[in-house]
Amino acid sequence: KAGVTQTPRYLIKTRGQQVTLSCSPISGHRSVSWYQQTPGQGLQFLFEYFSETQRNKGNFPGRFSGRQFSNSRSEMNVSTLELGDSALYLCASSLKQGGGELFFGEGSRLTVL
Amino acid sequence: ELKVEQNPLFLSMQEGKNYTIYCNYSTTSDRLYWYRQDPGKSLESLFVLLSNGAVKQEGRLMASLDTKARLSTLHITAAVHDLSATYFCAVDTGRRNNTNAGKSTFGDGTTLTVKP
């Protein structure tokens, strides 16, 4: 059974640019959550999507957005990048909405210069 | 707002020794998870604890949950080098508490280093 797939794995952007990250969940999982991981802030919840609807959102500015498609694949977008957005962005899928055991992808490591 | 606190944050121990990592959380929940993260890697689920008094064991690791004390422990028995990693606990608050509805909140992680 294929795991959670995230693309791209690494990317470098400059301030002011935007970025789109993609996540394909485990087959049959309808919930996709996104987390930002940084050395200083740890793992911070960004948002969760279930059945193409955002079900919960963390305390991040509106520059961070996401969506989910009918096949449960999800994308997150960060606009007007800032240096502080440099982080590992982790996608996790689960069977149930609102938490549960999470299965993480390898992450997308974003560096903003 | 839900707070999840782990201690210690850093743990260096000798092979063969025992130790316990603690995870305290600030609101009612009966769903707690432990994850492992190796350097440069993603998180891997270790244990799922879904009720008060739940105990799970896998190899040299044993996790338990006391929902009344809002405390989970991860006990390491006779540590080996392969256990070196960062361990996270995560707490679900579900929809009973609308402030934290429907997400897992993670502790800061405990970085374990096992030395020969």
C-alpha cells in the first residue's frame, strides 16, 4: 500500500514569491492535514481538509491556503513568501476527520532566501 | 488553548539503561498518540492510546495513558542505539471542545540520544 506522497521534496524560493505544495494521501484516506515544522516552533497545525472542505484551521495568516480535490489529493499554497516561512511542511493523511492516527509524508523542505 | 508539554526535551542515556518520557496535556482527551522522527525524516506512528489506562508495548518501548491525570508516559527499557530519535506525543481534542476542534496538537518532542 503506497504511503503519503509529497512533492516537491525540496525547493528554494525568494521573498515575495509564492509556492504550491502537493500531497497525495494513502488510498482510502479522506482526511489530509498540513503541519509546519521549524526548529523554533515545533510542529504547528496549518489546516485539515476532509471531503474537499476545510474542516479546521490553525493560527496562520491568510497567505497560507489550501484545497482538496475529489480524489482526496491536497495542495497548499503560500503567497508572498517571507524568510520565516522556511520550514519543513508535512502532510498527513488519516481515515477519520479531526485527528486520529496520522500517516505522514516525507515532507517538502522550503527555503526562502 | 490546548497545551501539550513533554519532558525532558533532550535526553542522553547509556545503552542498557531505562528511562521515561512524560507527556502532559491541559484539556480533556482520551486519544493520544506517540510518533517517532529520525533526523531528516518524517514522523512515524508508534502507539495509539484511546482510553484511560491504555497500555501498548512494542519492543523496548511501552506507552501508557492516564486520562484523569492528563498524562502519558513512554518508557524505554534497556535502551539501544537504534532508539536514538525524536519522540513526539500528540493529543486529539475532537469536536467536544470547539476551540481545538478536530486536530492533533503536538508536544515539542523529546530528542533521545543513546550512547554506547
